[in-house]
Amino acid sequence: MSSEKTVEEIKRDSHRLRGTITESLLDPVTGAFPHDDERLVKFHGSYLQDDRDLREERRRQKLEPAYGFMIRTRTPGGVVSPEQWLKLDHVATTYAERGLRITTRQAFQFHGVVKRELKATMQAINAAMIDTVAACGDVNRGIMAAANPHESRAHASIHAQAAALSKHLSPRSRAYYELWLDEERVAGSGEEDEPIYGDTYLPRKFKIGFAIPPYNDIDVFAQDLGFIAIIEDGEVAAWNVTAGGGMGATHGDPLTYPRLGSLLGSIAPDQVIAIAEAAITTQRDWGDRVLRKHARLKYTIDDRGVDAFKKEVEARSGITFAAPRDYRFIHNGDRFGWVQGENGLWHLTLRIISGRILDGEQSHLTGLREIAAHLLNVNSAEPRPEFRMTPNQNLVIANIPDGERTHIDALVAEHGLAIHETASPLRQNAIACVALPTCGLAMAEAERYLPDILARFEALLATHGLSDQPIHFRISGCPNGCSRPYLGEVALVGKAPGRYNLMLGGDHRGQRLNVLHRENIDEAAILAELDQLLARYATERGNDEYFGDFLVRSGVVVARALNLELAA
Ligand code: SRM
Ligand code: SF4
């Protein structure tokens, strides 16, 4: 039976990612896909899920699970125009449940799309000139780029670089266009040359990001391949390159672990594509094709050594890395409210809790729709107003002429979107992954639990007179690490319903992994532990000392990977 095939076999036999997806879409008997097509549809940006809140009840009623598809966009650097926003809003309100969801990699996700509407939804997304190709699957994923809006010229150039690289690394297969957009099949269809990926694509997902110091909002050290811009006179003068970052782990399996990227050296501004292609093809050829848990680049690099990997990338690209250039990160979060870019235009960063944009207690979806509609008519030269999703699941309304700020502020206030003005620093910076009810891998709540745990954490901070402390808190429903929890000063990693591993000791720059402090504890134990530590922090901390740094200095935790060579 085909479901016994390995993922490698499924990819190889898929006719370049087509499989039998067309037939599976037409099968009226089930809301699901057969196993092989389920694997393949990921390469088209979609996951088969089921509503886990309803699982038990449906089982009792002898019904199949409440299947729905998640769809993720490919939006390099997280930029969309107001026109695109309105079209994506239409997709969310027409086909999906739970609104628009900004992800930790600057994409949108739609949840709960039923199979019979999957194709129409894909087409509606494409009508916004946005596709979902390679948003998931064993390929290069959505490329991240700094969202911090200060340095306008550098931003424009790294966004253009992210988009160009994303295009270069996209699969050449026309499967997406045939299956979803009814492109006609031509001779050779199903056998397209895949010069970068080959017949079986990559052993595992691959992630790339571009950072602009001093802000590390993209968490560059969590990327398989990271580019750190060295800016001179407002332009990118060089890139430092990192490789082998990643967060995913499995509870109790020491073969798996989070890892910070290693600094390989620096390259010239125009060498990004050659280096990225060489790194990807090296991982294609060297990565583990047997054990998927061990197939990320971080394990390849640890198995072969950083130097061997670096030399191979140099040989394949014909580029020799120069010594790393000096740089300094100060922060990996977002800066909220209005800031003016060097080109005189204004940018407003809004806090979106867990990236979820819904009409609920507040009319956030409606508010942003009205803002997008207004921006369509703003009379301004290039660069035009746009939306930028941030890697911390927030939203920047960018390139706004001075005269438009009052109107936007009014819409923001009317629709309760000014969360950043009142939220505690803890709440402003917290990140939660999606987890239940859609994520099939979730062991515990994350996004839905975030407001409650934040309220309790805030109460503790208030007790100790620490309400103004910007503690970075991250929560994931399982150890895969989608909220990049291993970089949080305080993090909860789901173990079972209501139970988490308490991780402590990350920093504010995304340069230090936290460590396991208490395993498999419930909320009462989490709060009791934090209570004690915050009491010490309140009295023993140094001037301006962050909580994570305090925990390390005072020996409460021994940070596992200080990555000292990077700490400028
Ligand atoms: Fe993730 C799997 C959601 C960013 C590491 N991730 C999943 C799946 C698709 C579950 C599944 O495989 O069935 C989740 C879908 C949940 C849902 O219902 O929507 C999921 N990941 C997410 C998002 C939506 C989290 C969020 O709250 O925003 C993020 C989408 C990013 C995007 O737009 O592409 C997301 N995932 C990440 C990140 C953060 C990052 O990339 O900066 C990581 C850690 C970095 C890394 O890759 O090492 C991450 N996701 C994983 C892993 C562990 C991979 C590993 O190396 O072991 C899995 C599980 C897997 O691949 O087998 C996973
Ligand atoms: Fe799902 Fe785990 Fe990722 Fe959270 S961290 S979205 S629970 S895979």
C-alpha cells in the first residue's frame, strides 16, 4: 500500500509534487487526503488537519474527524500591499475559520478550509498575486527579512534580496500551477528539471533569514542559513553568514536539540544567491535521508563539522568567505508605535497577540480592512503604503505620509488595535505558536492559553514591583519550537495537557539558548517557581540587568550555548 512508502519515496514518485492530488480533491467520500497526497500537498503550502476539540465527540459518533486544511502563504519578508490585504481578508472571511493568522516567519495562515473549497481558496489567494508554493515541505521555506522600519534604504534592498532569493530557490515544478490554477499540462510535465533540488528535493525543510543589526527580530541564529547585513552609509556593504540554526527537538531524545547558527564568515553584497544555493545543495547531498528527525542542516553540520561544511560551500559557490565583519545585536523583539524612516515616511507597528487577526471582542479584522481600504486611496509617491508582518507575529503599517497619521490613528483606536499603548512589556513581546485546536502535533495549549498565563505572570510581576520589566516569554504546545521558545528568557514547552517544561535563561538578542529548568509541571508549579525567581530578581538584579541575564549570572541556570564568539 502506498501509505507504507517513505517520504523520500513519495517525493521521488510524485511526478514533481503532483501525486494524485487532483483525484483526491474530487473524492467526495472523505474530507481528507490519502497519506501520500497529504505529504505532497505540503509542498503546495497546505496541511491536512482536523479540529482536535471535536475529535473525541466525532469518534464517539463514528464520524470521520472534522478535517480542514491549513494554508500558508509565501510572502518573502512578510510584505503585502493594501490591495493584497483586502484580497486575503476576503479569503479569510469567505473560506477560513479564525481569521487571518500572522506566523512567526512573516506569512499568513488560514485554518479550517474544507477540501471541497481548497482549490477555490488557493485560486483566491493567487488572485492577490500571492502564492503558497514551497511555504511548507522539504524545500526552502518562506524567507524572512527584518521588519524594523528605521533604515528605509537598507530595508528596501534586503526585501528585494529576500524576494529574489525566494524566487531563485522555488521548485521549478509546474505542479502548483497545474493543480490549483488549471495551467495546461505540456510535454515534459511531471519530469521538469529541478536543478537545485533534484528528484527528492531536500531531506527536510530549510529556512533562511536576513537581519539588519542592531535588531535581530528575525532570530537569525534560529535559521538554517542566516544573513546579517553590514550597513555602511545606509547601504548593505557585506553580509555575515550563519548556518546550522534550528529549534526543533523531541522530548527525551538527545539526538535532537535546538542549535544556534554558526558564523561562517562574510561575503560581498552580490554573493547571496550563490552562497545560498551552495549551502542548499550541500544539505541536499549531505543531509540524512533516512532519519527525518536528524535531517536538518544543524545535524549535518554537527556531524561533519562547521569547517567541512564551510569548505564545501566555498567549493560549490567558488566564493571564499572573508573574516566576519563586526556587528552588534541589541534586541530581537519589535518596537511599537510610530517611527519615522530616514526617507521621511512613517511606520506604525501594532501589537497583534499571537498574530491572530479576528473580529471578536474587538473588531481587529474589520479595522485592518478599513485601514487597507483607506491606504488604497492615499495619494503618495513611491514607496507606496504597505503592510509588513513581523517575525514576532506583529504588523507594521509602513510608508505612511505624515498627513495620513491622524486618520490611521483614529481607525486604530476605534477598532481596539492600539494594544501596544496599554499592554505590559511582557505582553508586548510574548510569542505563542498555534497549537490546539488545529496543530496535529500539539501536546498542550499555546495560543489559546497565552492571555491567561500572561495575566497570571503579570500579577506576579506586579507583586514584585517588576511590571515594567520587558521579560521575553515564549510558549509552544510541543518541543518543535514554532514560537522559537528556546530563545526566550522564560519559555513553556508543552509536554501534556496543562503541563509544560519550564525553560529559562535566553537573552534579549536571540544569541543564547535557554535551558530546561523544571520538567513537566503544571501552572501552579510554574507560577510558584517564577515567584521565587522574581523575588530574587527584584532585590539582586544589577542595573538594567535583564531577567535572563540575571538567571545566568546568578547561577540559577547554566546556559548551554552561550555562543560567546558572537556576543559583540
Ligand atoms: Fe512550525 C511543524 C506552525 C514556525 C519548527 N509548525 C508545524 C506544523 C505545520 C505542525 C505539523 O507539522 O503538523 C504547525 C501548524 C500549526 C497550525 O495549526 O497552524 C506549525 N510553525 C508554525 C507557525 C504557524 C507557528 C506560529 O505560531 O506562527 C509558524 C509558521 C512559519 C511560516 O510561516 O513558515 C512556524 N516552526 C516554526 C519555527 C520558527 C521559525 O522558523 O522561525 C520553527 C523553529 C525553527 C526550526 O525550524 O527549527 C518551527 N514546525 C517546526 C517543527 C520542528 C522542525 C524540526 O527541525 O524538528 C515542526 C515539526 C516538523 O517539521 O516535523 C513544525
Ligand atoms: Fe504545533 Fe508544536 Fe509547532 Fe506549536 S510548536 S505549532 S504545537 S508543532
